[in-house]
Amino acid sequence: MRARAATVLVLLLIADGAHAGAWTLDRHKLAIFAGTTASTAAQRYDGGGGASKNIAFNKLLIQDWMEYGLTDTVTVFTAPEYVLAQSDMNGTGAASIRSESVEVGLRVLLLTKGGMLSLQVSAKSAGAFDMSTSSSGESGRQFEARLLWGRSFKLFKRDAFIDVEMAERWIARPRPDERVFEATAGWRLTPRNLVLVQSFNFMTFDAVKPPYQPYALSKLQVSLVHRLTSRWSLQSGYFFSLAGRNIVKETGAICMVWFQT
């Protein structure tokens, strides 16, 4: 039971990135990505990657990723998040959960030949959570180092890009450390519409101690970004789980507002 509660906590403290990928902002430019993600799960992956018995899980994530170009090659950012969720992992009744976190960091452009290569470092602090099935209610801390590579090109005479990211997260115990791989492909469908296909993947590595179990999750997200004005855009999309281990099988929708100067 404690392991299942820990699984829920993992889903609360992990959020998919909404930043600008390997690219840094121009000096004194600002970008904001704000919105909500709603997800649900009716099954949970077991230790072998198969879908286990039915569960009940619902989550609402509210996030606001803000970036600022300190110089042309250094971008600083902050990302406050708030999560509300309900879960019933064993049929004994729903537990209400909430969590708040703030992440701060910077991204440095290293190379521009053959694409954009950047290094990003950040620290994240999550406030104490309220979960009746949890073994404890302590706050959490996370440090991340991320390598990002991106490149723009033409596809069928329209603008396109790819972005690939790898990261390691060092997390305050008892939560295990994590390894992350993310990829994004974007294609300008029309002058005002951008199609995004994104893959989000994370897994534990090193020793995993109770109440946690080794876990992993792979998700695919498809979305459309519609440009409203020269500065404002609206992103809407859908995501679903492809594979996992000891974690819930999530599906959901995303709606984000983009603002760029």
C-alpha cells in the first residue's frame, strides 16, 4: 500500500517540460507558457510492464513556465506548479492529494554549428503534500542537469525542427534518482499553426529503497499551437502512456497559453 502511495507522489512531482528546448532567448526577451494539464488513469503498470487491475486516478496540473534572456546565450527561468489529484489504488476509498513546487534554473548555449547545443541546470523544491495514504509528508528537493540539442530545417517547403534532451535528476531521499529522455518534432502546418509531436520518458536508476519501487513511464503527446497574434499563441493537445513499470497508465489533455516578446 505504501508503494502505491509513493507511485501517486511520483506522478504529482513530475511534470512534462514546457520550455523552448535547446534554443536560448535573445537578450531581454521574455517567454511565458502557462496552462493546465488534466489526466486520468484506470489501470496501473505492474513490475513487468503489464496493465494490472483497475484503479481510479485523476490529476489536474497548473503550471507557469517563465523564461528571460539574460544574454543572447544565457536564459534564466522559473516554473511554479500546483497539482490537485484524487486516487484509489486498492479499492479502499479515494485519497485527496495536493502539491506545490517551484523550479528555477538557467540554460546556456554551448554550440551553434550543426544545430543548437545547450546545457541546462535547475533546482526544484516541492512543498509538503497532503496525502492520507502517504507514509510521510515531508517536502522534496530535486537537482537536474540536462543536455539539449535542437535543429531547424525545411520539410515539404515548410519550417520544421527537432529537439532532443537527456537529463539526470538527483532527488532527496527516499525518492530515487531519475534518468530522463525527451524528444520533440515540430512542423509548421500553416503560417498560423504548428504541429508538435513529443515523447516524454523517465525511469529510476541506482538503488531504489522502500516505500518506492523501480518505476518508468513513456508518454506520447500530440498538440497544435495556433498563433493568435504576433505575441500570443494557444496550444491544445492529447497525450497517452505507451509503456511503464510500477506507475499509473495516464491519458489526458493539455491546454497552454504562450506569450513571447
